[in-house]
Amino acid sequence: MAGLVQYFTDRIGRFSHDRTRFLMTMDTAARGAAPVPDGTGHFGRFGGRFAPEALMAALDELTREFDTAKHDPAFTAELDDLLANYAGRPSLLTEAKRFSEHAGARVLLKREDLNHTGSHKINNVLGQALLTRRMGKSRVIAETGAGQHGVATATAAALLGLTCTVYMGEVDTERQALNVARMRMLGAEVIPVKTGSRTLKDACNEAFRDWVATVDDTHYCIGSVMGPHPFPMMVRDFQRIIGVEARRQCVDMTGGLPDAVVACVGGGSNAIGTFHAFVPDESVRLYGFEAGGDGVTTGRHAATLVGGSLGVIHGMRTYLLQDDDGQTLETHSISAGLDYPGVGPEHSWLHDTGRAEYREITDAEAMDAFSLLCRTEGIIPAIESAHALAGALKVGRELGPDATIVVCLSGRGDKDMHTAATFFGLMPEGEGE
Amino acid sequence: MSVQTAFDKAKADGRAALVGYLPAGFPSRDGAIEAAKTMVAAGCDAIEIGLPYTDPMMDGPTIQDAVHQALVGGVRVADVFRTVEAVAATGVPTLVMTYWNPVDHYGAGAFARDLASAGGSGLITPDLTPEEGGAWLEASDAHGLDRVFLVALSSTDERIETITGVSRGFVYAASLMGVTGARSAVDTGAPRLVERTRAIIDKGRAPLPVGLGLGVGTGAQAAEVAGFADGVIVGSAFIRRLLDAPDAAAGLAGVRALTEELAAGVRQGR
């Protein structure tokens, strides 16, 4: 009976998707009936709003505005139009036949790398940029690690005529110099952050400092399913289109649901976006792969759920990499986008409830998978996404040849050419690091 | 001893209270204690000891530099309690100002117990609101500690009512929308915020002083703030004196001179 209802829901979803893409994701949310977050933004014991009082009014306004916007046909129509005719949705689901031979299972790639700006980040940013305009604000700020969210924000700001400032750790501006240039070309101001570890978490701190002083005319466009409520919920709702499409495409292509869904997890927005539509499908295993760096036992990693403990950072209660005094630990990953000591609270919740399983992938494993996808499929993945690919190789061997695995290929790897060429020794002498 | 006693005493003197902030471990473990004792001797009515934290999201460059220096120097939570103990021994109420995670990680109950046994008066919690503060409300009740929450220019009347309803010791009015750090002028919205907060407190049963902080760094500003608030809170300006001093003695002299200037200020405002 449940299967039959599912079948018809799928058919209905498919018929109406061209016209009401964003609304459809909402309908599916209702079908999934996921009880989180509650009205105050708690996913079980995670999430919430640990933020300065000065931001409370803005967070309340944002919560109200998001709630009315998602029920406003004009808003959803405009977002659907941008997703279809600007970002290029739906993104493809590509069967990776030669890569599958190495995974020992059938691997389907959800091609977020083909979106405009080259990653899944655009899905969230278009939504938040429209909300910014709707709230009568004229400026957006953003934090960025690899630069993908910064580029997406700069892009949406250019499109909608908003002023844009992007905070980026100084270490990341160096390892992702191409994205810095892209943001500046798009008219954004990029501010290298020189405090702390000079990576993503410090960029978040600096963006919050800006926001508390500029909140009257500025929206902080957070790039992942993190931060104080309503951000984890709102960013999830803007990203869950990934899984909604992938679910339908997988049914169309294979005649059924996948056995596993795999994604990389830093803050975790591509993973939540991919997982969410599958959460009610009990037969589908969900795997998140975190940045294992040099290996979790070395202490040089960013695998929050694998190696962290409960804490509060950047406005949310979640798992966190911290020392005995509750001081945030410095993280390491070859991937700037995963180099973050916290994780979105909904992942902590899925981890605690056991609905999703989280593991680490080392730098070396990620780079092997990076190279393998290049040479077997002619697709250059982002190093972030390569962590998901490396995870798929492991999951595939565990589940066997009859299994189908959907992997979120969250971004393309053009930005990573310098890092990859250096890693693999492909740089002409004298040009490497 | 509740920090409210310091506000009451100042009020009885017909002036505003002067509250000084300094992070533990800055410029060194002992240096912080010496500087805080100097602030007390020169006229501070209450002291806030900052718990240095890796991610000071609400602090501007001056406090960021100081806490970074303290953390690099190896300051631990235990040092914060030792600093509180030494400063509270001077007889002035001594609070800890901290981001929530270090307390959360220590355990709200254990932190309250150890703070109380060090003679501390309570906590100021810039990134904890009453809505998320259940564990702290319980622990502070159990150990009889002050809990100072913040109100902001952007706070609605409903929120001010909630915040003042659970605050104890005083309520911290943030004078501007922004991070910590001295500014050239007091925000024009500050008197209005204090006035709104007072009106809401007056509707309730218990009196609660309103202290104003963020951006205050000179005697003239202290006098201006003392004209409308019950207390004047100064942090970055003290740190600036220590950061800019060529040696420890000069740093303490600078802190003493600033305290005297501010103490004169809070006596001119009325």
C-alpha cells in the first residue's frame, strides 16, 4: 500500500515538476513528514539559535519571510524559473559505467557540477538572494571555503543587482586563487581573513562580525546547512531539490530506488540536499563522507561526526572538533570546502538517530578517486566531491554488484587544478608548491 | 556577592558604576591579575574577566588580539577561575564574560559550582539568550550566581521583557549594533534603549540595574553614558593601553590612568 502511494506520488511529482519545481520540493517535504526541525529550530538536541541578541530580530524576520515566501506562488515561480532557465536544472543523473567497474556496483552521478557556477551552491544562493530582495535589503555577505559558495553568491548578487562582500580565509584565497578572481570579476569585494586558522571557520566569524553591524540593509547568505535557526532548515529546503530530482531520475533510469546515496560532508549542504528526499525511504542507505585529512588518528583532519563531540559553534548546537576546554581545534583537509570544525545540526541528528552513516576519507583516498573519475569518465570533480566518490568505491565493494549507488557530484574541479597538478606532480618544474 | 551590590553602592553615591573588562591570561596569567587589581584600586566597581575563546564572533580586533595572545600563552579554563579568585579577593564583585561553548563543554552545573567556589559573582553570556539558556538558568539558581544577558538596539519590547525577566545582577545594554571596540562617539540610539529597558523593568516586580557597554573608552563618554545608564562598561580601551605599552609597568600605569579618567567620568554624569 505504501509502495502504491509512493508510486503515484512519484508520477504526480513528475508531471508537475516543470511548472512548480520549488513547490514540488515542499510537497515532498510534507510527504516525508520529517518532524525536524521544531518551531525553534531544534533537530532533536541539535541546532537552535546560539546567537547574539543583536541578531535575534533579523533571524526572526528571516524565519517569517522564508515561511511566507515558500507559500507565495510568485516567489516559488520566480525561483523555479531561475533554477530552470538560469542555473540549468534539473541537473543530469549520469551512469558512470567505467567508474562502476572499480566500485563493484552501479554508480549514478548526480551532476551538480553541471549547474551554472559549477556546484550545488547556486541552488541555495538563488533562493536566499530572492529573499534578500524581498526583505528590502540591498547587500549580501557570505563566507566561503573553496570559493564555490562565494562565486555563487557573487553571481546571484550580480544577477539581482545586490552589493556583495565575501569573506575568505587567507589560506583559502591562496589555494583557490582562481575563484577569488572569479568573484572579483563578478563585482564582489573579497576580503581575505587573517585571523585564527585563516580558513573557513574564521571567514564565518568575520561574516558574523560584519552582519551584526550591518543587519539593517544586509543579509548574511550562509552557504551551508549551518548557523542559527532558520539557516539549517532554510538552506536544506533550498538544496533538497538535488535529492528530489535524483530520486525521480533513479526510478526512471533503473525502475527503482537506489540502495545507497552517498555525499561528501563539510558543513553538509549538498549531503542534506541529496539525502533529504530519501530519508523516509527506509531501504535506502545514506552515507556521508567527511574529510579525513591525514587520517583521524593523526589529529590532522576535519571529520567532525567521526571524531568530534557535542558543542556550540556559529550559532548552532552540533558535533564539533574541540579540545578539553571547549576551544575549537584547527582542522586539516586537502579540500578547502570541507576544512571546517563543525557540521550542520541535521547531520548530527541523522548520525545520532542512525538514519545516516558518517565515515572519513583521507586526502590520499580522495585524490585517488579524483584521478579515477577523470580517467574513467572524463569528468573532473571538485576535490570535495572526490571524497564522496572515494566513499562510493568503499560502499560499492560492501554492497556488491547488484547495488545501485547515487553519488552527489557536488561540484566540478576546475578550481582545483593547481592543487591536483601539484599533488600528482604534473606541474612543470619550478611551478609546483 | 551579586554585582548588583556594586550598582546599588554607586547609586547611593549618586553616580553610575564603572565596570572594567579584561581577559584572563592577558598580557599574562599574573599580568591579568595585576592589571585587574590596578583597575579595582583606581576606581572600578566591578570586574569582568573574559574567558579567552578561539572564535570570538562578537569581538573586534582589539579583544581578538588580546585573547589570541592569551591562548597562545596557554591560558586554560582553570586559569580563569584562579584569576577570578584573586580579583574577587579585593572585595569587588567579579564576573566571567564568556562565549557559551567553553561553559557548555565544562558542564553548566560544574562551571557554576567552580565559579561560585572561586568567589565569582556570575556570568555575562554574549551568545546565549534565555531561550537556549535552560541549563544555565538552572545552574545559576542552584549556585546563587548572577546571570547577565544582553539587550540590543534591535530587541523588541517582548524580548527585552523576557531577557530582563531572567537577568540577575544587571542587564547588559549593547550600545550599538556591532562588535566590541572603542568608538569615537556613543550611538544616539543608546539612551533610548536604556529608557525602553528601564520602563519594562519598572513594570516587573524586581529592580534591575542597566549597564551600558560597547564602544565606550574615554572619560567624556563615560560621563555621557552615566547620564542615562546605571553602569558604564569598558573593555577594549583597557586592552589597548596594555597592548600599546612598551613594558609591563607602563601598561599598568596606562590602565591606572584610564581607570581614574573613567571613574571621574561616571561621577560627572549626574
